[in-house]
Amino acid sequence: MTPAPVVLLSGPPGAGKTTTARGLAGTYRHGVHLHGDDFWRAVVAGGVPPYRPEADAQNRTVLAAVGAAARAYADGGYTVVVDAVVGPWLLDHVRSALAGGGTAGGPEGGPEVHYVVLRPPLATTLRRAQARTDPGALVAAEPVRAMWSQFADLGPLEPHALDTAAQSPADTVRTVAAAVAAGTFRLR
């Protein structure tokens, strides 16, 4: 059985990942939304805030767990939408976990992977992040600014960025769903 696709929905805090991911997963006949923040919150002792430089090893471990969970669902026929801060610097690590150690991107090495970076302007991102009320939500301006700047230039992955500032959440879901269906954000 060919694994179902995996959509990595990324971007800085406040970009709209969770709202979009939940809506997008609901558009599929068999859809799963993996909320990346839950995987970081699973570290209850010895954790480091994920935006700190010394969190690199922890972040790689957490994203390996996310990738393994996504692969298990994809192998079961579920289209998986992962909502997590996965910058280009961590993308190969996640793809390796999705592939089970091989090269992701198709049936021979794992599920087809789509990479979408929601990237509204900084002012929009800050406003949205600081309006969140979930316990543990990152609302402090400086880390949000720093994380936004990490997504400001994606280099060769720039075509995977989507400015959603002028879109409603429903419009963003429709835009991402259409782009995934067309293969616009597929990683090769």
C-alpha cells in the first residue's frame, strides 16, 4: 500500500498553522492533524524552550517523533497535516523520519511530502501570537520576532511560502488544499 501524503505546515508562531492544519485535515476523506506543540509539551522534565539555540538536539528528537507518528498514520492511509515550526534547517531531519531513514518523496522511500510555510507579515504574526490565550502559548514579542526572521528568507524553498495576511482562515484552507492537490508545495 502506498502511504498517504504528509503536509508539513510550518511558519512562525501566530502564522495560523493550527487553524489551517485542523481545517485542512478535515477536507480529506481520512485526515489527521498532528499538533506539533503537543510533542514539545510531552517533554516534562529537562526541556528547553524550543526557540533557544541550545534546544537543537531536543528539537531534532521531537521532530523525529513527529515524523515517525506522521509516517505511521500515512502508512495507514491517513493524509497527515503536521502543524509545527519546521524551518529549512530541520526539514531534512523530518523527511528522514518520514522515510524511515530513506529519502522521502514517494512510495519507495516514504510518503509524498508537501512543505508549506505560512508567512504573514511580521506585524500580523506578532498581533496574532500575542492574542493567543492557550496555556504555554508563545506570546513574547522577541522570540516571535526572532522566529519570524528565520522564515523571512527560505532560499531555494522560497516558493513554499504563502502570505496569508489578507485571507480568512477558510480561504487559507482552500488555498493550501488546492496547492497541495496541484503539487505546488511538493518536495522533490
